[in-house]
Amino acid sequence: MALEYVSLGNTGTKVSNVAFGTWRFGRETDEGNVEVKRGAAYDLLDAYADAGGNFIDTADVYGDGTAEELIGDWLADRDREEFVIASKIYGQTRDDPNGRGLNRKHLRRQIDRIRDRLRTEYVDLLYIHRWDDGTPAEEFVRTLDEFVRGGKVNYLGASTQRPNAWKIVKANEIARREGYEPFTVVQPRYNLVDREIEGNYLEMCRDYRLGVVPWSPLAWGFLTGKYGREGDRPDDSRAAEDARFAERYLTEANFEVLDEVEAVADEVGATPAQVAIAWLVRHEQVTAPIVGARTVDQLEENLAAADLTLEEEQFDRLSDAASAR
């Protein structure tokens, strides 16, 4: 297993073609259990680095800051310059009215806390975690530009819960007009059953030459193939814990896509999860899908997707199955 390196959007920085997401680091479940504790986090980061991975994704709210702290502590024994660290900024970090969002007060406070937790002088890529309708775009675009000019951040990106191409364009046109740093990377949800970014959003990304770093490549685990039409719900699965999962993913249209994923998996001797990730790795507009894991075995299975070769006919079959939903 050996990850390859690709350009981060329209920049000269190279990143692994599969990124490692750390949203489970320090995350406490409703039952009070921590999904990935310190030792497991170090093992996962070691395994990712050993596979040639250099693109680590986190956020200031993951584990209430614990994810960044764990990455920072792990980096202390490594050469920080070997890694491209991405974090996100927006979420609630204080109970006061300015304790969240993209207002200048919150941004300026949080960027220093992010750097302190990561134990680094700069963040390679800083995403806005959400768009903030309560803050003028001119305000946060200028503030983010200050971070780049001050050496605290190298590149800017936008992570989105829902496709909002016009908002990305608005911010980048403000940046172009004023000479500020634009967004160069976006992080939308994208996988074989979540196709909402196809159309205007991906066209916008192509036109602005934005890197696309998708989250949820396995559709909350649906594309692993562990759910059946009969309504099986493993006790520790998301479907058993979240009613929204069944409503969104356990549909006949999605199972028809999964049928094709499993058929291709049989043809290439891989798991459905690996095929779903490989489809994104092969996608001409995708820079690097973000994979997560609770165990090293899970991570290594996901990373092996980068070595998987999908023939053009197989890629097209998967795309067509999804498009026909």
C-alpha cells in the first residue's frame, strides 16, 4: 500500500490522494464512551504516515478540541514539515454571543487556540466549517486574508453541509476584487449515493480550479455493504442509533447503487468500501476523499482503495448506477 501525491487544488502543495479524518478523536458518544482515545489515535496516525499519508484533517470542535491536541502531541515527535494539516473554524467554543461563527472576534481568538493545540506556528489549510449568514462576507474574507498574510495559515477552504456554490463564488469574487486570499479548496459531502454537488457546484469548482476534498465517502457506512434490504441493523451501527440514517440511506434506489458496488467489488477482489473510495480517488475532480477509522485494520482497508484499479467501464457503471437514482 502506497499513497500517491497530488496537487492541493490550484496550489503547488502536494497532498496524499486519500486524506485521514480525525472527527472521532476524543469524541464522546451519548453513552459516555470515547470513540478514539490517545493510544488508538497515535496508532492510527502512525499507520497513516507509514502508508505515505501526509494530509490530516481535523476541526476545532472535534472532541471539543481534543482531536487537535492529540494531533499536536503526535506531531511533536515527527517532522511537522512532512505533513499538511487542515483544520476548520466556526463552531461553538464559548457560551457568549460571539463564541461561534465567522465574526472577526471569534476568528481571531480561535486561530491562535487552533495553533496552540496543534503545537504549530501555522495551519496548512483552514476551512470555514460553515457559512455564516450573520457575518458580512467582506468581514470574514478580510479576516481570513489577514491570517494568510500573517503566516498563521497557508491556504483557505470552505467546508459545507449543503451545496452552496453561489456563496463560494461570492467570497472568491470579494477576494478577487480586494486582492485577498481566495478559497482554493472545498470540502463537500460526496459519494456514490450523495450526489447533490454534481451540476452547478462541481462546475463552479472546475471553473475556479478548486480542490475537492469530500467527506463521508462511505455515506455514513451505507456503502460498506453491512446493511441489507431486510432491515438488518447491527447494534453498534449508525442505523441503530440514528433514525435519520434509515430515512436518508436505506432506500431501494440506494440499494440498487450498492448492488453495482458489490458487483464491481466481486470483479476486482475488493470490499464494497474500497470500491466506493476508489471511485472517488479515480474521479477527475476529486483531490482526496477523507477517510476515518476507529481501528488500524479499518484504516488500512480504506487506504488500500488507493491501490485499487477500476477499469473505465467499471467506473462508468458505478457513475451511471448512481445517476439513475
